[in-house]
Amino acid sequence: MSNTQVMTTTSGQPVRVMIDGHRYRVAADPVRWYERRAWWTEVDRAPKNQCPHLVDQEVWQVQVVVDRPGEVWRRRGPVSDGELRTFQLERDRATGGWNVRGSL
């Protein structure tokens, strides 16, 4: 599992991503969806109305470019130089932390 940090807008949309010390900026509109989880395989019991995060998993697909030191951050914009990469990020609603799906 990689060490992942995500900076978001106030509405929760990713704008910057750091994965294992590598910094990226989001270069295109990210896409969000929710997936059902098999929560019963992870916990024996879920208290009624206390664990809504057990049911749905928030996932964001982001297209990013490597952050260049000294580069002016733009929320969105054309990809100047550097390779465009695509990641799927999962948010852990219980902890607020992030994970990258799949391998890098």
C-alpha cells in the first residue's frame, strides 16, 4: 500500500496528490462515483445508523501531471509538459485517509 495524501477543494474534489513522495497536480476534471462494499466481510456487526461509511465506497478517477517545483499551480488547465497519468483514489470515510487503487 502506498502513502497517499490528497489536497481537495472545500467540496472534496481532489486538486493535488502526493503518492510515496511524488507530487502531482490534477490536470483535468476528476470523476467521482460510489461503489457498494461487502462490509460484512470486514466487521461482525454494524450499529444501526452509526456507520453509513460501511455501505458505500467513494472513488475518484484523476488525471494528473508531475508537479514541477516552482510551477504556478492552476486548478485546471492544459497539460504543458510531462506525461498525463490516471489514478483511481479511494477515500476512507471512517478515517478521511486516501488509497490508490491498483498498482502504480
